[in-house]
Amino acid sequence: MTTRLTPLDASFLYLERPNAVMHVGAVLVFDGDQTAPGQEELLARVSRRIAQVPRYRQRVRSVPGGVANPVWVTDEAFDVTYHVRRSALPRPGTRQQLDEFVARVLARPLDRARPLWELYLVEGLQSGGFALVTKTHQALVDGVEAVDIAEVVLDDEPVEHEPREAPWAPGREPSDVALVVGALVGAVRRPGRLVEVARNGASELRSAGERVTAGVSQVVSALASTSRSTTRSPLNGPTGSARRFVSVDTDLEDYRAVRRGVDRGDVGLEPSVNDVILAVITGALRTWLESRGEHVTRSTSVRVLVPVSVHASHDDGDRLSACIIDLPVGEPTPLVRLHQIAYAMWRQVDRGRALGAATLAGLAGFASPTLHSLGSRLGAVASRSLFNLVVTNVPGPQTPRFLGRATMTDTYPVMPVAEGQALAIGVTSYDGRVHYGINADRDLVPDLDVLAAAITESLDELLDHA
């Protein structure tokens, strides 16, 4: 049985270029007290877990003649050993060496002839532990049929022995004739569809454009609360295919301390932890721009897209929204920056100017499983015209997660760098820590280490003033 890709999932395949890959990733670091699982043990774990998520054994197959969207078909030659790989860092196995490994692996496109995911077990860490590095294409992670591979393999408590995998037999792939017949049957039911798709194999991109047009009024509303139009900056430029990646660790309690120590001010707003994180990033960007000799004035700002979870009505529960705000990097006083960010976020969320989940679905045609994927998907659609940078902050579990008996100590998101942008920032809180994953174009941001160091400096600056 085949499943046709949704129009926007198909468009992410069409849009992908060597300099703009469309997969998300994660770096999971595990305690040095536990040895890495053996290869057979890891293969058995992954094989058993993906049995619950069939999409991980499916690959994308085009319909002959481009008369319909590509389809998901079972990979008859599925080989888990191709997708689950093992590597080791050279001595001494520093965090910088792991970051460089991540940058090189995540920059490479996934093999379209196979299921669109990879998992690397990396040994030789200086801490004595090991890491898992994941790559999952956004066409695969749709929030309905599949979630990121990292969510599949982790547990909430230690697991001594993984149960044996049940035997698996692949279904037979459809022939080209069957695919065309299936498309024609669909065309009979929707005759205009065949004409539309047959004109161009990438015509689904036009469908995405129609969704953008449908949501433009709400985009304008969101942008109305920002102070300027986007301008060229070191955050934008001709994106290449090589990447740099850097990870930064901070303490969640420090953000809470800043929040507790801040005077609400005249507007009566209490900053959230997310606001404090954005203020930290703002201060870091200010330091980074000044280190490059950029002219930073009080009016200098960086426009960012910030996906957030908004508590709606009692019946609706939480919904996803995306705020587009200007980070006040030109403001020299840390607490003033924080108040300005808190107010800007409040204006968009509480006054209904944030882009809601329904609008985001209209803009980008997806239902994202995580805010990281949400931000990267939306950023890929409209990055050049709406904002300079995507910043995603996903609150993670505050209790440990496990791979077998090994405890995960750190987790870093790896956001794809959109074409025309210099970097993407993902933030995840986990077990009392706040972890930053900063992915950047290798040539546009040769000084990524300066930005990374500025993250901790900016947080210390806020703590000193709170």
C-alpha cells in the first residue's frame, strides 16, 4: 500500500538544494559512566522501535511522468545497517571535535533512494561517554505518520534488555504502471488535478504560494508590530553547502533567577523564561556584531521568527503560533532589552498578532511535531522576505531520558540553515539545563565561536543586573 506525499511535504523535496538541506537533527550526549551499546544491540533496538513507525522503512518514489505527487513505498531492500552508523572521534575527543563532526554530517543531503533518515553513534568522547547524532528529513517528520528518530529510540527509564524484534517482511513495491493507474484514478475523481500537476513536476510549489497568499493578512498583522523592514546584514548572504556547528550549555536556574529579579516596570509585564532566552541571544548578537566591526546604533535590530506554544481556550488546549519580532541589539542596557522583548512578545501573543497554527498550516502546509521542526519548515518557505533569523526554543523534559541503561546528559537541536541566511539557533531545556545548538554557514560565519562565547557572557550580564 502506498501513501501519497502531501503537497507541502513534496514541495520540501522539490525545494531542497545542496546549499539548503531540508532535514532536522539532534545531538544526544550520554553519561560517561555507561559504555556505548554494542552494534548488534543498537541495531536491534532501532529495528524494534521503528516497527512502531512504518515510515522509517519507507522511501520516496516518484510517479512516472510527474502526473502526481511522489508516494511513500516500503523499501523492499531496507537495510538498517545503512542508516545506523558508528564513528569515533580522534583523541582527545573534545566537545569542539564533536561539534565539527555534527557540522560535516548534517551538511550532507540524505540519500533519496532510501528512507530519509540516519543515526550515528559517536564514541571516543573526552568525558568517556558517547553521543547519538540524528538526521531526519522534514518530509518524513510530518507529526502524523512519523516523529524524529531520537524520540523513537529514547526511554523515560533505564531499559536493561530490549525485547527481541518481531519478524518483518516487506510488502511488494508497486510497479510504474500501478503508480500511474493510481494517479489516473485520482485524476478521474479530481480531473483538474492531473492537468495542474502534469504542467510541471514541481507545481506543488504553486500550491504553497497560494497558501502564503491566503495567510498574508495575518503576516502583515504580525509584522505591523515590528519597527522596520528586513535589511541586509551579516545574518544574510549567499548560503553555501558547508556548515559550522557549536553547542553551548547553560543552567536553567540562571534564567529563572533573572526572571525573578526583574522589576515588572510600568507595563506590568513579567518576562517569561523564553523572553530571557531571547534577551540572552540579543546580547550575544550585539557582542558578535561589534566584534565584526559592524556599526551598531540604538536603532539596530535583528528580525527573528520565534515559534511559541500559546494556551488557547479550555476546549482548544495549546496551539502553536509564531511571533515575528525585532530583537533590540542596539540597546546597550541588558534589562531594557529584556523588557522590550517581553513587551514585543506580549503584543503579538496576547493581542492576537502571533501567527496561529491554522495560519501556519496555510502558509506552509504542515502540522509540525515539534517547535524546532515548525520553525525550520516555516523558515524555509519565507526566510528571505520576513526575517533574518529563526530561533526555536523547545522546553524539554526535566527528568532524565535513557538509551538502554545510559543516561542522556545533554541534547542539542540542529536546525537547518535556510537559503539566504547565515545561521539558525535552536534551544532546548532538559533536566535543569538549557542547551543551545547553533548551526551556521561555514563561510558566512567563520567566527561562530565568538557568538557561542557571547551567549554565556550575555547571560552573566543579565544575572549581574537582575
